Amino acid sequence: MATWFGFSAHGVQFFPEWPGPDQFENVNNIGWTDQSGLRRGWGVQFRGRDGKHNWFHCAVPTLGLYVHLGTVLQEIHVSFETFGNAVVDRIHVWGGRDRLYARDGLALSGDHIKNPFVDFVNLPVKGGLNVCVHANFGPNGSEILFSGAYVRYETQS
């Protein structure tokens, strides 16, 4: 018999691979948000410098049963919103050191909080999960706001 589990991570968990003022500008002119983003109750927002791109990483709680049972990743959800010319062009999921999932060639912009990115998969879990989102900022100080990530697992008992 199969049992499923869903785990979420709040948007404030997202962190850039390359932080700092050479990659980001301060959001709303608030100091140090070029380092860590503007963190609020509903998520974290980054303002990318013109022409820059970056990966954002979010560790999602992982069911430790993969060590003992056949645990399969079945759904991936990412909630975000872009402003200006920012575009999400890649979403990857890593399990430990292994890339389990890659969706390249995306062109997602606008409100993906009310209508999140969702994909249905059937992938064996191999360690703690990291949801990775790649954004291109384009010209004119574009921004991205992350509100969360969700994954659903199924185990065979």
C-alpha cells in the first residue's frame, strides 16, 4: 500500500547562489537587501542588476524513509512572481549530490503565486531535496519574489 506525504518550504528559504551588490540592487532602497533580499511574512524579494542572472536555492524538508523504503518524488510546486523583465528559465531539483529533475527552456514571468509552476514526476528520492530556480533579470532593475516550494512524496510499505 502506498502512502503519500507533502512538505512545504516558505519563500523566505530561497537564497541566491551568487549574493551581493555586484548581482543585486537594494529592494525599495532598503540597505543590505542586495545581500539577502527583502524578507517579509509572505516571502523574499530580490532586485537583479541589469543583465544579470542567478540561481536561487530552497531546501525542502525530505522524508527520511528513502533510506528504508522506496520513496518517490511525485509533485513539484514553486510559487513566485516576477516584476519588470525578470524571467524564470530553468527549474531543477537536486537530491543530495544527484540532479533528479531539470526543466530548461522555460519562459515564466508574472504571477506564479496564484498559479504556481507545477510538474508531476515519478523520481526516486536520493537524499535531501533542493529546489533550484534560475532567473534572468534583463534590463531596468527587474525583480523576483519567492513565496514557497512544495513537494509530494509517495512511499511503498
